[in-house]
Amino acid sequence: MGAIADRFGTDAEITAHAEQAVIGGLLACNDAYDNLAGQLTPSHFADVANSLLYAGIARLIDEGRSADPITLGEHLEARGELERAGGLAYLVSIAQNLGSAGNLRRYAEIVLQRATVRGGMRVAQTLTDSLLGAGKLAPTDALLDAAAALEALTQRGASDEAMTYTPSQLAHRTIERIDRVFSEGARASGRVPSGLAPLDAKLGGGGFGAGDLIIIAGRPGIGKSVFKAAIADAIARPDHPNGGHIVKIELEMSPEEDGDRQLAAHSGIELGRIQSAELADEDWSRLTVGAGKVAELQQTADYQPGQTLGQIRAKCRKLKRQHGRLAAVFIDYLQLIVQSGENRTQEITKITAGLKGLAKELGCPVFALSQLSRGVEQRADKRPTMSDLRESGSIEQDANTILLLYRDEYYNADSPEKGVMEIHIAKQRQGRAGETVRVQFDGACSRIRELAPGWRPEERPATAKQARRNGWEADLV
């Protein structure tokens, strides 16, 4: 860049000549466009005329046509853009004076660098205006928007070659992945097991996928938070095959509630006794062991209520930078994310799309709990379906996996499946949907475990006569 600076002097001149050099080089060698298309766009050009010229070249080449000064001038004139693009004389002068394609990649890098500088200055000015009261955003939102804009600037212009594959390359990658999984096990698969073997057996690939949005839904009191905690704690354990640091966004639960539940789950002491501090002497050793297990978990829990999607995204990005990678993100729950929109359905649409984008950006599964509508309560069979999801359209569309939770004893006091939770896999893109898995639900200790081998529903006598014969004194309906 030093030679260019010596020749042209000021930054503005360097930018102008670098932009002209890119256009001239492309006119001289259309084939060079393939090396730039993945990183350079018309918006990177500071001069409107140069932006229009580059856009015209891109259209001609994308359509399989040759781009030279004559064809480009004709194309722009037909669109009514030739005059704004500097006219034919300007176009010809660029081709004559800066027509070398030899340093085209370096010229493109200069254009990208200058565009990044201008973008950063715009973000800074917008942020300054907002913080001084000229904008409509609250200071916190203004800072979050600025952080997101700066993050986008650092990613803009990156080459997309690594995301482009031929069918042969895809097949080769798949075979390599299969070989790694066969040799190395779950970690090589990239999937994140739930920690519940019966559920993992029904999930495609034996777990949840990186970049997946997983919805966990159920009626209030069914045990969504307990189920979520079981998966979160399993992934955060140091011995998880593909685990690591997780983030919990607790929009409803307080730190005290969450801490009590975690200690109950890992110590086996009833939650009620922990909350009331009614502990026997022998409980203290169990509590100490449980606290040690909790301390081993790799997690960050955030309990700030009323967060926006932007706030959640900013916190997750920061934690990913701190820890290198995130194994999973858990949000409890989806309907409590704050979003300004015309109506709630539109808000949920933006939220689910944003969460799906966040999962892909972070490269880890994002779990979001969701409420179900009251329509479930109006049916004889209380087992939920996807249509029971509140504002279900976008949730069904954006989710990779939807897990619907049900406990029969919640509705039937004499249920033969006491202490059992059903997990219905209503949707999964990488596996078979419609499967139902049963696990043990220990509400007293806020934990989920696998059912004992050979478990069967309790057999209830059908008549009072049978009850007397078996020595039962149960209330029969």
C-alpha cells in the first residue's frame, strides 16, 4: 500500500484509485470476478459511480455475458444509470488507465479496509447521537446495537469459499465424518448428547446438533425447567463427551430458586427441606457432596429479567469470546423475551428467527422453553401437539427439534405412571419424529433420571372385589 500512498497522496485519493483499479482489472479480466464475488459487494465502494459500475459488472458476469467498457456502458444506459456512473468517458478512462488485473486482490483488500473504516465511523456517530439524546433508543439498546453493528463489520467481506462444496466433496466429507465417529465416538460427531440415553437413542446422530434451535414445551407445572436443568447440567459436566461451557438465561427464575433446585438435584435432598433449611445431621454431608458436583459445572447463569434478544445475543457473544466456544445456550423461557412489534405473533416470529440465527452464529444448540396454549386442557387426551404451541407458526418453522413434555399424574391422581415424564419428539429435522421416550421425574428433588430397566406401569385393580382380594384399601373410581 506504500507505493499507492506515494503515488496518490491522501486517503480519499487512495480509496478512489483502489476502487477504479478494481473496476479496471475486472473489465480487463472477467474471470477475476470469481475471486472477489464472495467478499466484495457494491456497498463497499465509497463513490456512487464506482458502486454502480461494479454492480453492473457483477450482473453481466452473473448472467454469463462479457463485461467490457462497451457492454457495461450499454447495460447501464438501458437501466438509466450510465450518467450516475460517470458516463461512458469515465468508464473508458478507467479501463485505459487502470486496466491491470495483476494486483486486483490487493486493490480489493484496500476497498474492503476503507469500507470497514467508514462503517466503524458511522456506527460511532450513531452511537454518539443516541447517547447524547438525539436518537430514539435507550442507552443500553444503543450500545447493544452498536456492538452488533461492529460485529457485523468484522465479519463482512469474509470469503465464502469454505462453505461451497461439490457433490463429490460433500460425499467425501460425510465419509470422513462417519470414520471419525466410528473411531473416536460421540465427540467426533459434533452432536451434543442430552445425558439421557433413551432420548439420545431417538435423536438423529445421538444428540442435538450444533446450530440447532430446540424447543422444549409443556403446560405450567409439567416440569419444563426441571427437564431443561437436567440436560443443561449434563452438558456442563466435565466428563460430557462433547460438552463445555453453557449459558443459562433465566428470565423467570431467581438465583435463589435456581441454586436450591441445583443442590436438590445433585444431593438428592428434597427441595422443600432445602428451602426451609430443615436438614438432618446426615443431610449435611449429602449437601456438601451435591455442592461439589454443582461447583464442577461449566456454566454462566444470567438472571436479569425482561431481556431483549439483542441483549441475550451480546452476552452470548461475549461469553463465547471468553471461553473459546459454547456447548449450549438455554433460555427459560421464549415468551418472556422482550420484543417490540405490532402484535405478539410478529414478535415471536422475530424472536424464533433470531434464536435460530444465534444458534448458527455460536455454532452450538440453543434450547428455548415455551408455554403451551390452554387448548390442551379442553381435550380428553391432555398430551400436547405442535398446534398447542403459543404463536406456533414461526416456532414450528424455525425449530430443528421440538420436544413436548407430559406427565399423566399431573392430570390423573391415580395414574399408573406416577413419577414418569413423557418426552414426545414432535419434530426433528435430522431424525425420526413421532417417537415418545419415558424418563423418571423426581419432582421432590427437581431431577430427571432414566427409568429402571424393565420398568412397567403400575397395575391397578379394576374392581373393588379385586382390591379386597389383594388387600388394597384404595379409592377406586
